[in-house]
Amino acid sequence: MDVIKLRFYCFLFFSTLWSQNNPQQVDINILTTMDIAYAGKIFINTTQRASNGLYKEEVESKYEKFYVRMFAGGNKTVGKILSDHNQALTMYDKTEKKYSEELFTAIRSNNGIPTLKDVTKMEPGGGRGDNSSDTTRSNSQSDTDRKISRSISNNYININDFDCRKITTKISDDNGSIVIEEWVTSDTSLFSFVENELITLISSYGGSYEKPRVSSDWIKSIDPNKKIANLPGEIIKSSIVWKNDEGKNSFSMKREILSASVSSYNSKEFEISKKFKKVSELD
């Protein structure tokens, strides 16, 4: 698709989305699968929804191993809603039928930091595997001992109706290696709308938005001055495989955007069920 056509379609999309006579919402479905040594697989299905002044994120988690499932409190579905109309942040547990609410005014008085725990942030094993392990390596291994290789394919592959190019990054040292594969599309209009709504809502209570880390961030954290080739756009699919010094997989994660679409605005999808019980804090 050439630049002129892309701009034309983006113009049509946003013109329709913001029409007062025909309100719309964007729905994005993401599947993340983590495979952790001795802990088995963890499946995380995330649905993001956004409309004018509204953002909702719902996360369904399932655990392959029984003891890991017990440790995590069982399979569950949780979520959060940010509403400019209600000026409130809501966290909910769909499995337990409970919710907690915090007004934006209260968050502003706390320097833009919500006091409610973000239940949508999955932290198996007590921490985020991608960040905690990276920090350990930074402290134990000299940056100069690391080897970094990176390539970008010129070929396009269609993944769930998005034309993508592949970036392959490998970072290795004496402790093992990380291979990161990312399939990137330049068709970003739907994702930009959802992200912009989220950023605007977070900013309205004085908070700051942190974009998820990608391979270029990993490289920059190792060598801020290193020049690397990159592709602007949205990552539709990614894979991270972490191998130890014996060449065995210790951690892997796959993430894929299964669908992204525009639908008619449904106010009920941004509301908490009346059957849910309001509590001060979710477990």
C-alpha cells in the first residue's frame, strides 16, 4: 500500500471514528504465551477496547501446571477501565465479581500514582521475567562482552491481515543468549487510536505512560550509543527465546495480535456489572 492510499484510509478511519452521529470503538485481541522452565506454560488473552474518553483492558490468564495455578490463585479474568466521563479508574475481578474504584482527583493528589494495584499486570514467579533477568545480566556481565546481531527482512508476510516485515535480534554472552523476533506492520491507525486514548486518560490524572519494551530498547540499555537499523510501526507478532549457557531454553514468550477492528460503540462494554461487589482493594 502506497503512502497516499495509507493516508487516505487513515483519514476515513478517524473521520468515522470521531463522528458524533456514529460513535465507534476499537477492539484489539492479543494472545501471549510464556513457557518458563519448571513452571510450564502460561496463557494470557488480552482484550483492549477504546472509544472517545474511554479505555478498557481485560486479561484472562490460564496456567498449564496445577501447582503454578494454585500459587497464582487459579485461572482468572481481571481488568481495568479508565473513564474521562466518570473521571475514575476502576479495577475489577470478573472471576470473583468484585471491583475497586479510584477517582482521578485522588490520583492527582498522590502525584499521579494510583493506589490501586494494577491487576492486569501479570507477574508470574514474583516478577517480570523479561526485566528481572535482564537486570541480573547487566550487573554480572560487562557490556563489552556481549555480542549483538540484528537483521531486517525485505520480504513481507501477512499475519492476521497485516503486512509485516521481520526483525531478528540476537544478544549473547557467557551466560547464554536471547533471540528476539518481531514482525512489524506500518498499518498503525487502529493501534495509535487506542494508545492515544490511553495516554490521554493517564495524563488526565497526572500519570505517565510507559510503552512496552521492544528489541531496540534492549540494545539501547546495553549500549546507548550503538546505531541500529529499525522499522517504525506496530509489532503484530513477537517471540523471545532465552537460552542458558548450556544452550537449553530457560524462558520463552510469544505474543501475537490476533485481531484489531472497528465496531459500533457499546457503552455496556465499558461498564461494571451491577452484580459485582465494590471493595476497597482487590486481592
